[in-house]
Amino acid sequence: MSQDDYGGRGDDSGGEPLSGPDNAWRRMGDRTNLMEITGVLVFDDPIDYADLREVVEERLLPFRRFRQRIVGRDFGRRPRWELDPDFDLDSHLHHVSLPEPQGREEFQTYVGDVMSTPIDKTKPLWQFYLVEGAGDGNALVVRIHHSIADGFALLYVMLGLADEPEEIDLPIGTMPTPPHHRRSGAVEGNGADPSPDPEPAVASEPNTDGDGRSRLRKAAEAARQGANMAVTGVRAVTLPKEPRTSLVGDLGVRKEVAWSDPIDVERAKAIGRAHGATINDVMLAATAGAFRRYLEANGEPTDRDLRCTMPVNLKPLDQRTEDLGNYFGLGFLDLPVSIEDPHERIQAIQDNTGALKQGTEAFLFLLLLKICGRGPPTLEKLVLKLFENKASAVVTNVPGPKEAFSLAGTEVSDVMFWVPQSNGIGIGVSILSYDGDVRVGVTTDRGLVAEPFDIAEQFQAELDAMEAALQTAEAETP
């Protein structure tokens, strides 16, 4: 298949400027914190390399970002996406095998090796590795630079590789039709208009009657929202620094990776129902508890709460297009590490996430990225400096497919991912539900936490403690 066979909107050869947020994420990384998202698809029955290569060529490459490289500098006009004239799929799709004894430890070490290696910026910014010896079958390790897309857009890309993407049931909305399906005529597209660099809008009342009262109400609402954003912005930049624990410090270049055993979604749901809480609340409370357990095991004080940043999606999944891009912001969330009782910890999470769900912090962060990405690098550095040492971890929670899907005729038995830790943060916690289970991925800087499994394994212990607390409360109820 030639480059011209893929089609697509826009003129690849002329170059397309990076959006403000995409350019900001391009510049944000450094050698100690690579801005690359890593994911893993596990196959209990091994997938054939030739079959995988055919799927990637037919279903991934129609997303033109995967055939484009970034050219240009930050001086003058913005860097732009440009079709790579020397694009070669074999430079991006690799076939490797783990060393003996090919167990979980060897696989985690390999993923850490890959995660610690920068992607070649002279080529399109992605790499796939089919890994033999990972579990009973094999696994696909996926690495994609953040400038291409955010987590929701990449979920669209990865699920677009599925054999029947239109049959995937997601709890977060309908997935757009992948470009290869639209062009093949297999499924009708969703008709969404691509928008490479949207202007986030503040909701306001439409002026339906054109009279002065309507204009006054509209102005008052805009003023109220503007004041709210101003207060939120001041709060974000004036947050106190994080307490010094073993979870924060100077970063190195080596990253370590671990993941929990599968956690039954129904188990988390039952705990949530007992507290009038969501699965997200339960898993965030478990995150706080896991950090508490880790600090206690290391003889560190747990009398102060920790803070994390959480990505907040600002563009629904069904409005995503093949342009991909970054349409999310970051909000700060206090993790109640100081609270020992699991019941009280869940309640504290519910109280803390209320403000985060409003999305004001996230909206402001996206707006800042848009401005910074269009400005000089010095501006972005100055802005990001304001947020240094304000969080101990990045925590991401993504509801994935409710049922397993297949790729090249082979069922995907497990899915995991890890997000990059921007702005000097060294710990990442990624929570993903898939096919009735929740999997927690933890990535750490080796100089801070050499064994991330010491944190990942605490999630099961936290759910055990939550269930035990519920049983005790029920027994004490007259």
C-alpha cells in the first residue's frame, strides 16, 4: 500500500501547524520525564506478527499522524506536521522476545526499558513492539508521543485496531468510526467536523429575544464564570508545596513499571454502592490508601495529605476525529493519605472530587497550554514553573470496554497503560477497567521508588480493608 492510498483530509505535503496544546506537550518533556504514553495489549493466544503488521498498516496508518513527523523550530512560525517522505512501517513495528525465564518480572523490566528510551523525533512519534514470552501468549507494547494525542484520543486509536470496533461497548459514550472503516465503506461516519485547534468556550445563555435583559443576564453569567476562573487560577498557582516524602525528589532517566493483579469491577461497585460512591471514588480512595501503606512500610509519617494531578477530558469521545490532538486539562486533587479509616477516606474523596468535576482548573490548564504552545518556549517554562512541586503523582482513571475485543482474530485478554508525569512528577498511577476487571498500572522514577509493585500490590489490600470495614459496620448495626 502506497502513501497516497490512505487519503485523508488536508494537505500532508504542505504541512499543518501543531495546535497550541499539541505543541506545548511536544516541548514539555525532557530526558528525565519523556512525554510518551505507553500501553500494553495482552494476548493469551499469541497473535501472529504478519497478521499484526497487516492490521497496523490497514487500520492505524489511515490516522495520518502516524505517517507524519514534526518539522520546524519554535522560532518564527510554529512547528508543523508533515508527511514523512521516508516513512517505513518496519521502523516503527518491532518483533522481540523476552529473556528467560520470560515471567512477569522480565516483562515489567522490558516495559520499563522501553518507557525509558526516547522516541526518535526525526520520524513519526510512535513505536509498537510485539513481545514474545509475555504471559501465556504474547503482548503488544505501544508507545505514542503526547503531542499526537491525549489519552481519550489514543483510546479511539487503539480500539480502532479492533476487528469490530463498532461493537465495542464503552461506559463513556460511543466511539467514532475509525477512518479505515469510513473509507472502506464498512460503516457510516459520525459526521463530526474535525477541529484541530478548538477554542474552549465558556457556556452562556443564548440571546433568543435580543432585548436588554437577555444581554444583561448573559453578561452577568460571563462575569460570574470569569470570577470563578480567576479564583480557581489563583488557588492553583498558590497551592503549598508537597511534603517531602520518598515519593518526590530529583528525577533520573530510568523508569520502572508494575501492575496490579486484576480487580473485579463488581467488587469495587459493591463497595461504592455501600457508600453512595462511584467506582472512581473507590479507586481514588484506594490510591490514597496504597500511598499511606507504602509510606508506613518505609517508616515515613502519614499525618499529611498528598496531592495529585488528574487529567479531565474536555471533548467527549464521540466528538473525537482522526485529527486526534489534546483536548484535556489537569486538575489538582487532595488524596486523604492522613485518614486511616477506609469509610472516612472514601467520604473525603467524594468531597474533594466535587470541585474537580466542575472542570474549571482543567479548562484553565488547557487554555494555558493553548497560549503557551503558540508562544515562545520561555513563556511555557515560566508558566510551568508556577506548578512545580505542587503534586506527588499523576493519577488517571479511564473506563474501558465492558467486554473483550479481538484484534486480527485474536482476543485481547488484558489492557494496561501508563501516562507520562509532566513537570517533574515521578509517580504515575493509571486505572483502567476492561472486560469486568480493573487493572492498576504504576510507573515510578527508579531513584524515588525502585520497586513500583510495592505500591501496585497495595490496591488489593486496600479493597480487602474496605470490605472488612463494611462487614464490621454491618455487624455493629442493630
